[in-house]
Amino acid sequence: MIQYQTFIETAGSQADTADSDESRRAVEAVIGAVAVALDEPDRGRLTDALPGSLRGAADVSGPAAPVEDEADLVRDVSNRTGCPPQRARRYTHAVLATLSDAEPELAQAIARELPLGEDLFEPIIAGVTPRSSGVSSQLTPHLLERDDVARELGRLTGWEGDERRLRRTVVLPADRVRPLRDAVGRAEREMTHHARVEEQQGAVTFEVWTRSINRVTDLDVELARRINEAVEAVGSAG
């Protein structure tokens, strides 16, 4: 069984907050949202794994309410807490990662029932934004140092750069440029964060950085990931 204070402190630490009341409310919200989506046997397993002070959050009845995707679960947590969606996802990640560390078999059961990404069950790396949740971002930018940027570039197909700028050039047919620009534009509007874009003879170059501090932050890594998703969606091999 997970100790109550350990659960709250660990989740709060991974969500990067020192507000224990907010952490408690968020933990309860995530547990409640997950419990609603589980069948009765796994709800029981979840309840048994929780400290007494948190068991009430998992005390739900009735058939499982299907979760359509990761964004659906995050929206539920956001509604329960009043947190912006990206912060709600951070708490969801923190709670599931804490469960996974303490109760790996239970985490596997949750992963089987809910359509969630594997990364939600992995420890949060300080200073690195979780992957796109499909909901709008309201992040405070966290500065990335050279080693952080190098690690992220290793995960970002087609990107290069340093702690000052990240860049990717995509070569694609002329009729695919507009769909790509439109898809990237939607991601930019969701994040309220924008790339510099240049077009030249069938090549589109994206350059991202956080203008307010003139450096690369976790916001830029997230936008780069979303640009990669847009590139895949339009079928480019660039």
C-alpha cells in the first residue's frame, strides 16, 4: 500500500508544485477519473492499493465509463480540479507514474483498460514537457540547458539545433505545403506558441525558440513534436 504523504509529496514533486492542498485535490481527481473508467475488479484493486485517506476518491459504482483516449481522461481531470488541461495532464502523469512505481501490476491493469500512452506511466523528467495530449497547452516555459536540448534532439526526428534554436526542414510536394502549414497552425493556436516558418522551392523550414527569453524551452520541444505529428499526418517523407 502506498503511504498517503508519500503519494501526495511524490505526485506534487513530479507535477512541480509545493502546494500540498492542490496536490491532494489533483491526486483525488485523477484517482476518481481513473476509477470511473475501470471495471469493478480493478476498481477494487485500486482501492486496496490506496491509503485510507484516498480510498473515498475511488469509491464509485456502476459500469465502467469508457475513456475514448488520453485527452478524454485529461479533460475529466481538468474539469474536476479546475486546472488548465496541460497542468491536469501533468498531474495525471504524476499520479499514474507514482502508482506504476509502487504498484506495477495495478498500473499494468489500468494500462490494459484505458487507452493511454505508455509515457504516462513513466517518471517525469524535470524540465521536460510531457508529450502532446491533444488538448490546449498553457505552460510556463522552462529553460533547457545544452544537455537537455541534446537529449530531446535525440528523440525528435529531423530536428537539429542547440539551446538557442531548434530547426527542421521538410521537403514535400507543392500541394502538401498548405495542409502542413494548416496543421502546424492549429497546433500553434492550441499552444499559443509559434514557429518561424520559411518556404523555398518545395522546402519548408521551421525554427522554434521562446522569444521572451531568446532561448529554447520545453514549449519549443513540445511544438517541435507537434510539427513532427503534422508532417506525418500529411504523408511527407521530408
